Amino acid sequence: MTMTEFVISTIVKILVVLGIFSALAGFGTYLERKVLAFMQRRLGPMHVGPYGLLQVLADGIKLFTKEDIVPQNSIRPIFMIAPVIGAATAFIALAAVPLFPEFEIFGITVHPIISDVNVGVLFVLGVMASGLYAPLLAGMASANKWGLLGAARTVIQLLSYEVVTGLSIMAPLMMVGSLSLIDINNYQSGGIGDWIVWSQPVAFVLFLIAGFAETNRTPFDLLEHEAEIVSGYATEYSGMRWGMFFIGEYTNMITMAFLASIIFLGGFNDLGFIPGGLAIVLKVSFLFFFFLWTRAAWPHIRPDQLMWLCWKVLLPLAVINVVITGLVLMI
Amino acid sequence: MSLEQFKDRNVTQNYKFIPVDKPPVAPLDKFKQALKRTFKGELFVGLWVVFREMVRFNIHTVQYPKEKLPISPRYRAVHKLYRLLESGYERCIGCGLCEKICIANCIRMDTRYDENQRKEVTEYTINLGRCIFCGYCAEVCPELAIVHGGRYENASEQRAHFVLRDDILTPLDFLKEGKQEEFPGFGAVSPNADERIKKTPLAY
């Protein structure tokens, strides 16, 4: 592959991923509202378009045309750049995620991964973790007590759970022996029995819990807990800047779902008669649905319970899991 | 059901007391409690409940402007002025009781004697901005001329639309089609009114 081809194909991939995933993030809000509504015996959005399908569009128009308000005492440049960090890191994290198996189109073999970094997992988790700067800076710059509290909670929550995420996937990585997501995927190419979730169930549960915390989803939805801190770091935000936080959040959810399905659930290997591309879409959709499902079913927890859970339960479990995996691998 | 039943204050309440354990203090007990709660699977019960409701798809939403819930005949919304069924004259005899009893002072009427020396209502307005829909006017009306209807959607662009006589008076063509239904609700005589009539005690 020549340099020109490489540059062009990468740019095309970036544009496709950006377009599809920002659209999916918008569509995710629609799905969330529908699923939550059905679980609570409501109908959800119904008026805009057939079954409310165009609600996303209407919300988008509303967000784009709203006045961009920057509060008086806020630190203007930081306040304005914080949501961009949130959305950008979410999309950058997707760069090292292999989304589909290789396929051919117009005689060209396409690798549906923007950049096959050989430390893919580290890159994705690192970039997602740096996304914590978005709520942190937003909350600190917006000259608002609720914003500040939200930012403080962001730091404790995301930093603590980052540790659990890292430790929980340590055990699968020890088994695979590579940090590249493609290698991890290929390790499980032998059907359902090869999925890492069977050999590492504890790691899978820990990873999911930490994923909920990192994407700021319901049982750990403390950064913008309406009942306590109005809207947390996003209190002073409105219009598209507010929307960017949520595009970031939903993209992070999808990234998390991709990571969980690639690392634990067999990735994009063929699943019986289901081709790999469809298999991973099904897995990611199920995990995304699971995010919404828990939101309808489970209550929030308190910040102190959050910290208790992280440091006194999940962290020891993760460490024990790593030790046991190491022992088993050694023997 | 007789009245005595309601007057009996010595009712035994069937309260069921749910025993609540004291929160554990000792570290080992705390640990046991956490362990029990973790593996009891209560979280999955929650997941199952909401999933069941989603699959059942037993939706309770009323899509309001398109669907409306039925309201009781006793509902007290915007008033109606009725006409006599046979002649089509207004039932209102201009007695002014409604104006007098209105505690929000929102009814105004003007009357004059017509050529037959009968009271005729020339102006009748109800200021719905002030009306508290207490229903006294309908209750006090001796002719069942003013009643409460079921129209509860009151949005308008001008305050003057709340509310003139022409808006609430039964239209003549409407009456001729027999669409003025006798009012069963607030202020109307009860169905068994005849049985309940007693002679005025004149003994004293």
C-alpha cells in the first residue's frame, strides 16, 4: 500500500466512523428514551415522525439553534473547550477499536480499524480516561457550586474505576499475551467455547461494573445526579455544548460495549451461522440495551457506597483474580 | 351500607408489621450482610420486573390531544346555558341568584322586562379568569338553566374570550336536533328526587 492510498483510506475511515458514530450516539438517545419508556409502561417520544423517529433530528435542531450562553464569572476559554474534549476523546478512543472483521469492497480489502496500534487496549482505555478532563474542566470553569461538586465527583469516580478497569482486563490480557485488540479477538476464534468470559467471568463482571462507572451510567450516575447536584458539571451548559457532552457519553457507551464484546464475548468471530460482522453488532446492541435496562431497573448508589464498592470490593476481587490467573497460567 | 357502619370508630386496623433487622455493627456481620445481598440475586429480580413489563407492553399512556379520558358528569368545567326544550326560549328567568351567590364575583347579568312583563336577560357574562368553578351558580339555579359542562380546554388568545353568553348558550339549531342533553351532574336534581320530597312540617 502506498503512502497516498494509506492516507486516503484512513481519512475515509475517520469520516465514516465519525459520521456513523455521531449519528448512532444521537439514535442512542432515542433508543434510551424508548426502552426506558416501555419498561415504565409509557410510550416515549411519539409525535415527531413515525413513532417519534425524527425526535433526534428535532432535538438536534433545537440544540444547534440555541443561544450559546457562557456564564459571567466562568473561565471562558476553558468553559468553551471542555465539551469538545469530551466528544473528541470519545471519538479518538474509537480509533484503535476494530469494529468489524476485514471485508472486501470494490476489490479493496478494508481493515475496519482506523489505526491498528499494537497496544490497542491501553490506547483506548487511556484516551477514554483522559476524557475525564471534560467534566472536570467544565465543572471547575463554570463558576457554579453544583458544577464544582460534579467535577469533584467525576475525579473520584473515574479515577477509582479506571484502576478497576485496568486490573480486571489484566487477567484476560495475561491469557492472550497481547495488548492488540485484534489479537485478543483472534484468540477467541474457536466458537462460543473459546470466549474469554467463560474462563474469566469475574473479570467480565468487574469490567462491566467499571464500564458503567466510567461511562457515567445509572447505578453510578453521580456526576450529574439531578436530585442532589442539579446537573453536576453540565449545570451551566446549554445548546450544542451541552449536547457534545452527551454525544461523548453515548459514544463512550458504544466504545465500552465494543471493548466488552471484543475482549470477553468473542469479538467479531463468526458465531455458528451468523457472520462475524453481524455477530459483533448483535453483541454490542445487547450490551447497549443492558446499559439502558439497568437504568430502568436499578437505583443510584451514594458516593460513599461508590467508593466503598470500588476500593473495598472490586479492587481486591480484581487483584485476587489476577493472582489466581497468574498461578493457573504458571502451572 | 348503613350509616352506622361509618359511625363506628372502634375499627381494628389490619396493619402488618414487617420485621426490620437492626443494621449489623460488627465487621464480620457487615461482611456477611454484604455477601448475602450480593448473591441473593435481588438485582436480577429488578431486571426481570422491568423486562417483563417491556415484553407485556401494557402501555398506560394517554396521547392527550388525540385521546381523552372520559370525565365524570359531575365534573365542573366551563358553564353551559340551557334552553327550554319545547319553545327554545332561554331557561334563565333572570332571577340573579347566580350573580348573588358567586363567591368569585365573576357573573354579571343585565335584565329588563320584555313586552309581556317577563324578565329577559340582555347580558350574561362569566369571567372565567376569576371563576373558581365552585359550582354554586349551578346549584342555586332554580331552573337548571346554568350548568357545568365538560369543556375543560380553555386556551385562548384573548381574555375577552372568557366567556360571553353566546359561547355557552345552547345554539338553536343544536337544540332542534335534540342534542341538548338533560344534565345529570352538578346542581341537577337527583334521579330519585320525587321519593325524597317530604311534606313541609307544619305542625309547629
